Amino acid sequence: LSHSKALQALDDLRAPAKREPREQFSAAVPRTSVYERLSVSLNESLTNGPTAS
């Protein structure tokens, strides 16, 4: 998964829910989900710069 593809995936998930209400989305995604772990690792890679990977 490339850096830009990961960013696009996060943008798609963060975008105002077009397919379903935000409440349903939040309820469907546990706090310990893969999405959260992806967000953390992506934030770390953004902080460290694109050369971190």
C-alpha cells in the first residue's frame, strides 16, 4: 500500500459520509480497529517524512 493510496483511503473514510450517516460509520468501526491503527501509523509516517518507509 503506497503512501498516496493510504492517504486517499483515509480521505475516503474521513469524508462526510456519502454512503451512510456518520453515526452508523462510527458505530461500525471499533476504537481498536484496523482503521485507527492505520491512522496512527500514517500520522507517524507523516511526522517522520516520506522517507520513513
